[in-house]
Amino acid sequence: MTAGKRGTAYVDKQGAPVVCPEKEAASVHFFKDQGRYGIQDKNGNIVVAPTYKAVLADFSEGLAFVKDDKGEKVAIDENGRAQFAAPYDVILPYHHGLAEYQRRVSHFNLGGFLAGALIGSSTHSVYYDDEVTPLTYDGVKRGYLDRVGNIVIDSKNDAVYPMTEFGTFVRNKGKLGFVNRKGQYLIAPGNYSLDDGRLLDDVDGFVSLKDKENGKWGVFSMVDGAQVIDFAYDGVQFLGSQRLLLTKGDKNMLINQETGAFVAEFPASVKWMAFLLDDYTWCWNDKKEYAIVDRNGQVQYRAAAGQIQDVKSFRNGLTPVKTKTGWGLMDHQGQWIVEPQYKDITMV
């Protein structure tokens, strides 16, 4: 997707215009009539007449949350049948079997608020959904419900982090632990820290934690809670595609995450972007000198100082690159596929 003087347009890898992909329509949806909400199917047939005072969370996984004609907050199915009470200040749609609920508080402690930094500078494009994810706590007093309304993780804990595929972190009484999606502790509460926005591998299920006793970082499995890398490193960074960086002193060691084998070594001052689902990524130094590196740590292309202003992650062998003349598309050898000319390019 590109943004130019005439607005936004979708283009393919060669820069030719393409049609925007359509989102799949839901089987039912809410409609409003005379200040009340009802339910229609995708053909416009009325399933439930407008009786609800408010829609609290739209349909997802067959359930929604509404305020009924009596003002009660309830979960309903696609036929409008009430399933259970949901007396919460805020509730969000179901996602993979869990719904997040939130409660308002008059005050909370912002001392543990995370900045949400991800792989170096926040000015660079990052990837959240497939390979690497930031672990951040945003101060929201949240909990989670299962599909029958049982509280799986209670919002009364001091801090509940956003949910991942494997579970989430819970901080209570000064201790941090990891619970699975059933609310069971896999990593027992301990004197651990996440407070500088470290990453997790949300595909294979690994997370880096800091031991507050020695100030070093290690790695745990979010699948079974086992510690797989000791607390011995100054930093751990998941890069996706079975690669991670272990920082020790002035060195960054690129590691094959699947085998544990050493791949390559770089100065600790070099910053990295995630490999995403590609075999190539960008790294750069404090002088903003950019280079394209493969999964074996081999430099494929090195840009002259000042040539590149910004970059985004590779997808399907191509990467958006910004120069003084705008954004273009480059391959892993540094060849321009689409010359720099756009205000922005987003790979979809």
C-alpha cells in the first residue's frame, strides 16, 4: 500500500495498481432503530428486534455483549439468547476463546508502565503478529473471561498484561509470573522484570526475563514454563525466523534459536530489525549506516552513509526504503524494484 499526492492506493511488488482485499463479512450484525439495537443476518433479515439499550462488544466467535432492555449487561449468542451476566465497566470481543474485561479505578501506580520500545528505535517499522511481540503493561486493570463467563484471570491482580496465544504475565505483590490461557501458573511468580520492553517470541513461545538479583537476562518457554537460557546475558532480543541475539558486554551473538548454535557476531551497538517471515533484515549503527543481512549473518548489501533515511521490514524478498526523494521498494541485494517516489509504503 502506498501513499502519494493523490491519496492512498494498493500496488503489487512491481508498483502496478491492484484492488484492495475485502474483509469477510460477519454472519450477523447489530443495527440501530429509534435509539435501540437489534440483530440482522448478512441478508438483512431481522433476527432480534431492536430492544438492546447499548452494544458493549460486537459479535466475535458467536458471542457479543450488550445492555439489555432492563439495563443489565449480559453476553448473548447470535440468536439474542442471554448466556451470562457481564457486569463490567468495559468488555472487549472474544479472541481465541477469551474476552478481556476492564474495571475503572480512581488511581493506579504508573511506576511499572512500559515504554513499549521494540527492536531499537521506535521510528522504525516493527512487526507484532507473526514473529515478535512487545511485552508492555499499559496500566489497564484488566482480567479475562472464558466462554461461559468464568473469570480465568482476575483484574484484582496488581497488573495483568495483554494476552498472548500462550497466556499472559501477572504481577502481584511485587512478584511476576506467567499464566496460561486457563489461568494456571507455568512460570511461578518470582523476582523478575520486564520493565524495559523486552520481547517475546509469540510463534514458538519463548520470552526473555530479567533476574532482579543479578541484573541479567534469560529465556523461558511459555509452553511449559521451563527456563531454556540461564540468567547470564546483558540482553536478549528475538528476531523471528528462528534467530535471536544474545548480548554480552560489547558483543551481539546471533543464535540459531532452534538448535542453539552460534551463527555470527556483531558489535553490541548495532541495532536489528526483525527477520519477520523473510530470510533478510536490516541492521544499522549509531551513524545510521544501514546494511541488509541474511539469517546466516552475511551482509548482502551495505548502503553508503546518508543514503538511507528509514527502512521497514522485508516481506516476500522486498523492503520499503526511504531516501530524500521518498519511499521505494528494494530487494535484498540493494536493487531498486520501485524507485523512491511515494510518501509512504506499507507491505500487506
